[in-house]
Amino acid sequence: MVKTLIKHGNSYALVIDKAILELLRATPQTPLELTTDGDTLLVSPVRDSQRQKRLMASLKKINSRHGADLKRLAE
């Protein structure tokens, strides 16, 4: 999907379609985090801290069990 920025006062806005918000389980009131690597813009909903803690625990568990295999696959 290609989008164009629209003028909003002295700034520009990106309109996010309702279907995409539904996929993200986000509403217009959901805080969004913007990150970039200098080339790509990533927009993601800010999730609660408990969810983040569970995710990090899961990632740690996966890395401890399969980290070497994942590293070899990445080569």
C-alpha cells in the first residue's frame, strides 16, 4: 500500500486506514511508537508493560534453547 502525507497545519500527517488499525488492534486513542533505521519508518502500537515482559521472557527462552541454530540459519 502506498500512502502520501497530507498537510496538517505546519506539519504533515499520515492517514492510517481503519482496516490496518483493526489488524493492529489499535484505535485512534492508542499511543503509537515511531522508530526508524534512517531508511524505513516503523509505526507500532505501544503495548502494556506486562505484555512486553512476557514477550521478552519468551524471546529469552527461545534464544537459550535455539540461539545457536538460529545463528547458523542466519549465516
